[in-house]
Amino acid sequence: MKLFPAFLTLILVSAISFETLAKPIATSSEKITPLLNGQTIPNVMTTLTSGEQVSLPSLIKNQKTVLFFYRGGWCPYCNTQMGQLKQLEPKLKAMGFKLIGISTDAPNDIEKSVNKMDLGYLLLSDFNSKVSQAFGLAFFASEKVTQRYVAKMNLTNPLQKNKQGEERLVLPAPAIYVFDSKGLVQFNYVNPNFKVRLHQDILLAAAKLVK
């Protein structure tokens, strides 16, 4: 009988961990439930440009990190943001931060973005949207957007079925997270409107407050 409480605690912890990683894909960008300040970075797998699978926490390795989610190298707003973060990277490094970007692009498309923009920071592939889902950022695009993006952008991302059984493109709401060296969220900016991104000065101000 003495083992029962510990056994029950183990079940509860396991259930909580599973729930964290298994956040449902939102029906729209306005219905997402993103990771909040004070919460820990999910222990979820992501993919390097080489195709190697690695855990996201292992890439941070007790280092302060700015992690941003973008839709893909096909998105002009995302490319503008990546260019701005490239200019900001030396200042973030001087404060002890690592800069990492994640999108649903395939590893080979990620590598194209790195080479095209001559990026010095790490970009990761979330081709199946598991990372953005763990962060509560994944949502189903509308039928119209799915058809337009797949046709005009030549996207090869796997379509996923919503509750109605309709195959839709899954995208991440653009977001920026600032983690401390323990992997705790100290600041986050999430905006369902993909055309609006966080101003560089605000990101720097938030980063300066992280010890």
C-alpha cells in the first residue's frame, strides 16, 4: 500500500508529459494555445538539415536561447524576419544567447534558406508539425489557403485530417520564445496575424532581462 501514492504520482506525471506533447492542432490560428511564460521547453524531437533527429532541449544545452517559429522559406514576411534576426544575432550572442529558428520546411529546403541568406544561426525542420504542436502553435489552414499554398508555393508538406476528415495544411503561428539557461520561458510573443512580427528593440529588451 505504501507504494501506491508513488505509483499514482508516476502515472500523473506521465499523463501530464504526454498531454504537453500532444496538444491538439487548433482549428484556426486564433484558437491556438501556446506555451506560456514560466513553462518548460517541451522534450520533443526535431530534425537537423542533415536529416538527423535530435531532441530540442539537447540543442539548448543549458544556454539561454531565443527560439522563433516561422512558416517557411516561401513566406516573404518570414524571410524579412530572418534577415532582421541575422543582424540582431551578434548582440544576442554578446548577451550569451543562442538563436534557433524552426519551420515546417523539409531539411533540404531549410538548407536552401541557410545558404541563400547566409545565416549563421541554426534552422530546424518540423516537417510533420510535431514541435509546433507541442508548443501549442500548430493550426489547420483553411481549405482555400491549403489549396492556394500547395499549388502556388509548391509545398510538399504532408496534409493532415481535421475533425471533419478534411485534409488540410498545418502551419505554425509565428512566435518568438526567450528561454533562460534552465529551459524556462521568460518571454514569448505569438501573433495569429503572420504579417505582424515582434520588433527587434522589444526582443532585445526582453533578452536583457534574462539572467
